[in-house]
Amino acid sequence: MKNNYLAYSLLIALNLLSFIVVAQEPSSEAFDACVLKQFSEAQENLTIAEVKALCNQQLAEVKLEINQADKNQELGVISQRLKKERKTRDNPFVLTPHKMNYILPVYTTNAINKMEYQLFEGYEENLEDMEAMFQISYKVPLNPRSMFVDNDALYLGFTLKAWWQVYAEGISKPFRETNYNPELFYFMPMKWQILNGNTAMLFGIEHESNGRTQALSRSWNRVYVNFLYEHTNFALSLKPWVRLSENEKEFDLDPGGDDNPDIEDYMGHFELNMAYKWRHFELNFKGRRNFSTNKGYSELGFVFPLWGKLQGYAVASDGYGDSLIDYNYRQTRFGLGISLNGLL
């Protein structure tokens, strides 16, 4: 009874003193919990000042550990981009970029793909090796708050790419190819650090098609896992996928069958992206590969400042799959134009 009375008296005295020294003592729940724990577990001869000093020391050590963890987990270029996106995610007048948004008024090739258009008499003969190309890509967050871990997010994304024969004089300057890519994916940051860099995972499902019919139709569906890594100004993305199977065509122009059963032979089973940002410049790389067929695609891009929000964008690529209609056609391409955003 005596010990309980002593502890109760000390607690009352401490609460009275807290009004006097409130500017000097933390008023957090952690501090209160520490004081109560000390009264129940500490030695009877501890004074109020010693209990307070002990709790302050413990909280300071915890704060130091948190600060050290924050210091070790320095925000990289991906985290900095996500931090900016979270500030405007609820603004209905702001669109959040997903992939790059750009237009290339000059997009050349060593040989335009004509064999896919042979069914249209006279069309393939007028295709030009230089055309324009653009990409529009945005995403929408679907969860108002974190779902499973802090700062995770569920997104609906959409990317449109178009190849425009704007320099073709013999035909009515048509869009030679248009690709549509909706996807649903979940982003989850991880606490796993590699070489002092941060990591995250994406899990998604996506559809990609060119919206054409009959002989020109191309499409596929995939589920994927995307591993993200960042360290200061460097970012890496490794995205393996599994294609969802489709039924075989019963005849050549069967609208319900698989338009491109061998697409993975050329497009591979994964995509590797790397990017490095230095001041207002960005260098990025994209690569795909099927090691069984030894076919793939590589692309090198360079983003540089122009004026205001506009940036210059130069790109060079070689391999299969510049577009879906070209998935089994190899070519070397160069492009120059304007970008609204980089990868980072």
C-alpha cells in the first residue's frame, strides 16, 4: 500500500509540475507512456527529475535513430517525383504523367515497314521513311489514402502512341499506326535497401493493341511485376511479364483468335529501364530481350532543357517492336522533338 501511495503521489506531483515546465518537456504520448512505465518498473529511490531525465534521454535516442534512418534512406529521383505527385493528386485540374509525354516531328527509320500493308494496293508504295511520332501518358490514383503500407497506391494508367505519316505526299498523310495501352497497377514502397538505395514494387495487368481489324490487328494482354530501385540521381526498373494466352485462329481472318502468337519471340519476356538525372538533363535507356530467339530492342534517350516547361528530346533505337505493327520487323530509328516531362 505504501509503494502504491508513493507512486500515486509522484504522478500527481509530476502532472502539476508539467504545467510549469511545459515549454521544456515533451507532451507526447510516448513521454507519458515512458513515465508510467518508469513508475511501475523503476526503483523507489528515483526522484521525479531522474524519471523525467531518463524518459527524455530515451526519447532523444529514438529520435536520433529515426533521423539516422531518414538520413540513410535519402530520397532518390523516383521518390522525389512521387512526392511532387502527391501534392497535386487531389487537384481535378492537374493531370499526373505516367510515362513520358512528347512529340517527335522528326522520326526517321532506315527502312519503313511496308510488307504489312501489301493488302492495300498503292498504300505501301507511298509510305515515307520519315514520319512524326508522339506519346501521351497519364495515370489516376484510385485510393484516397494508404491501403496496406504507407504511401502505397493503386493507379489506373493509359498510354497512347501514334506514328503519323505527315510527310507522305502520295497518300492523305494518315496515321500509319496507333497503339493503346490501358493498365491497372499497384505501387508499394519497400524498406529493403540495396547499396544505400531505396526499392519499391509494382504489380499490374495491362492490355496493348493497335485498334485495327483483320490482317492489321495486333494485341496482347500481360500481367507483370516491376522492381524499382533508386539511388540519388539514378533509377532502375526491371519489369518481367507473363502473357495471358489467347485462342488460336481457326482461319487467317478469324476476328476472335490470336493476332500475333509469336509476339514474345520478338518482344521478349521483360523490359529494363534505366535513367540518370544531372541538373536539368536526363539520360535514359530501355531494353527488351528474348534470349531464346536472340531478338530484342534497345533505345537510348536524352532529355535537355529548352524554355519554360518544354524540354528537348532526342532518341535513337534499334530492334524489333518500335510499334505493335512492327513487332516482328527490325529497324533503326532516330527522333528529335519536344517533351513535357522526363522519366524522372
